Amino acid sequence: MDDIVTGIQVLIILVGVTSPIIVVGVVYYLKKRLEHKQIMAAIEKGIPLSELVRPKPQLAGPGWIRYVSLGIALVIVSLGCMLVPFGIVNSWTIVAFGLLGGGAGWLVRGLLHRKYHLKDQSANQNNRPPNKVSA
């Protein structure tokens, strides 16, 4: 009898945790399906897509700065998790190594984006016509 009650409690917890995720997924799917139908109807009517699809807002500054900042933050948090004195190998150590791997990945991504961002900037400056100063 005790096993049945425990099983029901676990089931209630799992349903409570997964139902919001399922609801968000279904709403996202329905939203994307509606957008696709609108785009297809616009194409059939000959309406330009620029009137339907809004451009995504651009964040200020280059993306590599966000990537490097997130990578450094995750590495620092992982080092903090490694210092939790609960034993040699415990759940905090596993979390710390996961965060360390994620932080290293974001850091490398940011550094690679920085490299290509700086190349693109210098190429754009070289292709720009010289400024004519009028007096």
C-alpha cells in the first residue's frame, strides 16, 4: 500500500513538472504554424513578405562580447561549485564540470567570433571610400 502512495506522489510531481513544458511547446508550435499559414497566404496573394515578417531587433554591440561574458561567468560559477565542501565526488562536482564545459564552450565561441568580427571590421574599413572633407 505504501508503494502505491509513493508511486502516485512521484507521478503527480512528474506531471506537475512536465506539463508547463508541454504547454509551452504546444503554444510555440501553434504560433509557428499560424505564421507559416500567413506567409503562404501572402505568397499566394502576391503581398511582399517584408510587410508580414518584422525584422528581429538587433542587440547593441557585437555578439562576441556577450559570448565571452557568459563564458567567463559560467567558469567562475563552476569554480565556486567545485569549492563546496561536501565530499570528494558529489552532485556539486558534476554540476561544476558541466558548467565548466559550457563556460569553456561559450568562451571559445566568443573568442572565435571576436576574431572574425575584427576581420570583418577591417575589411569594411578598407572597402569604404575615402572621406572627402569640404571646407
